[in-house]
Amino acid sequence: MSEYPVHDNTAEHRFELIVDGEVGALATYRLRDGVVNILHTETAPPMRGRGLAGELARQTLDQIRERGDRVVPSCPFFARWIEEHPAYRDLVVAR
């Protein structure tokens, strides 16, 4: 388990990476029919440069895989991250 857990905040429609009790990075999404459309990713300004967005992407995609869902990486960061980590490409829904 990562030192920084990622939680699916379903009420806010976002995955949140928690650092010292605060949201260090988040990814907003839309879920429909088992497909998670990742819309936007951001890291809290004072926490940038620590690799948190990459950790958020990894844990988010792992959770999506565990649920049996698929992903549409509309967010450019997630699209690039998946391209750089081929083990996650099977999750992507062809558009």
C-alpha cells in the first residue's frame, strides 16, 4: 500500500490522493455504464514536483481495474501516463 492513499470520493466525482490529511492531488471523473471518463487532474500547488499525480494515476487505475470498469482518459495527463505505462492500456475504451 502506498504511503499516500487514494480514495474515490463518489459524492464529488473525484479520486483524491491524501497527503497528511489533505487532498494533495485529485482527478475528476464521470462514471457511466462501467466506464470512468477521467476529465481533469490537478495537484495542490505546494505539493507539486513530488510525483503525486503519477501515484494518483496508478492507484486510480488500479481501483478501476479492481472494480471491473474501463476508462476514457480525456485528461491529457492521464492519457500520457497510460501511454507511458503500457500495463494499463487494456483499461482504455476505444473511442
